[in-house]
Amino acid sequence: MVMKLEISIDQMIDNLLEMAITEDIGPGDITSQCILPEEERCIADFITREDGIMAGGKVVKRLYEKIAPSIKLEQKIADGEPITAGAILATISGSAREILAGERIALNILQRMCGIATLTHKYVKAVNGTKAKIADTRKTVLGWRALDKMAVVMGGGINHRHGLFDILLIKDNHIALAIKECEVASASWAVRTARAQTDLPIGVEVDTIDQLQAVLEEEPDIVLLDNMTPEMLHKVVALTDKICKAEKLRRPLLEASGGITLANVKAIAESGVDRLSVGAITHSVPALDIGLDIE
């Protein structure tokens, strides 16, 4: 039975922010409480030390609204826009105690989200001139998926499925286990079986040309081409176009995945696939160097 998601993306972000506040601030920032008068006010700037892509400003604004609604945050550079070293990303003003209490959480958000957006943009730029889109994966920090995927979009990429609940993706392990129960289990059988139970998009992983030809007859929405060379991908794209045209089948999205780096992404994109799913843009991203400077 297909279950509906009972929580919105906005609620996921709110839950994450509330968890972060509990984790880092807890009952209060005892250092600031001991050192700074309660009435102390200040103005501070979030400044990037590196070039990149802006992401996370609106999330930081929501963070401070939860910490202290009286704090004012003015975003200077819109999410998704290029930033250069030394640029002021946002200016914040209000209670010094509350601003410092949220500093580390805010910087964690900005540094990671800007890092993801920046790396995603590098991949997007590398495939410029092809039709391929750069997509993310589920290889995200636990609890941070909504922010990670938001940052990918700000970097010019697209989101794959958010979780196991919004797109079916039939992989080799599903089929291997199904064969234990049903001797006729195969990639095409799995697509047909899933289609009878849901109207959600269905993707299926294939490893060989024979598997590809069989699953095309079932008209899946996505065919996942895992760890194929650019040469193999060229053949798959050409064969898919030929079969779908000759047999008047709905052409699926062709998605390359596995082992994609900045060094080979252009060659893979030039094969003619529709998108490339890149785990590195969320699981191996370096944080952008950003600081909070008191004016």
C-alpha cells in the first residue's frame, strides 16, 4: 500500500531548526549571559571568505525568528546568486546575546548550503551545451535533506526523489529478493507489478542491453543506467530512441549514475542522457568559508 507523506518540507525545516536550537543553545548561551549585559545591542555581517553561490539566507532568517523575533536580518545577496570573497551576504541587528547564541547554527547552515550550491553549480557549468540536468540523490546528511536539496536547486541542479515515498525506484536488490518468491521476477516484471499498484512515477535500474529492451516495453518513467561508460551510454540512448520511435512507446528519462566526477561529467552528459545523478554534491561537499563579523 502506498502511503502519503504526512509532513511538509517546511515542517521538516522547522523541525531541524528546533532540534539545532535545542542541541546547541539548550537552556541558554551561558558565555554571553555572563559577559554581555542583557540590553546590549549590535549589528553584524555574514561575510564570505570565498567565491561561490549564495544559499540558505531565508533559512537563517527563519532560525533567528525562532530564537528571538525582535532580531532583524536583511539578506544582501539573493539565494542562487553568485558571491565573491569579501561580500556581505546578510546583515543582522538586535540583541547581542541572541545574535551570538544563533551564530554557530547560522554559519553551519550557510556554510553547508553555500558549499552544496557552489559545487552543484560547477557540475551544471561543466555540462553546459548538453541537454543533461544535474540531479541530487538521497546521499544527504541525516535530518538535513530538505536543506541539502534546496541548496542543490539554488546551485542550478534539480531534485531527484525526496525519499522512498514519492518515486518508485526498482534496483537490483529488489529484483534479487523478488526472484526468491517468484521465479519470473525481472526488471520488466517489477515495473509491470509496481504499475498495477500505484500511479507514482516508476524508475528501474538496468545493467544490460537485454534488460533495457525488455523494460522499455513496460514504459517506465525513468531508466537508471548505473556505472556505464560514456561509450555504453551513447549506445543505450540511440537504442532507446530507436525502439521507442519504432514501437511508438513513451520514452523514459534516461539517467546516468555512479562514479560521476567533474573530470568525466561532460563526457557522460554528451552521451545524450537526460540527467546525471551525482551523490558528491551532497555527500562530499566542502563547506564554504563564511564568518560573522561585528560592525
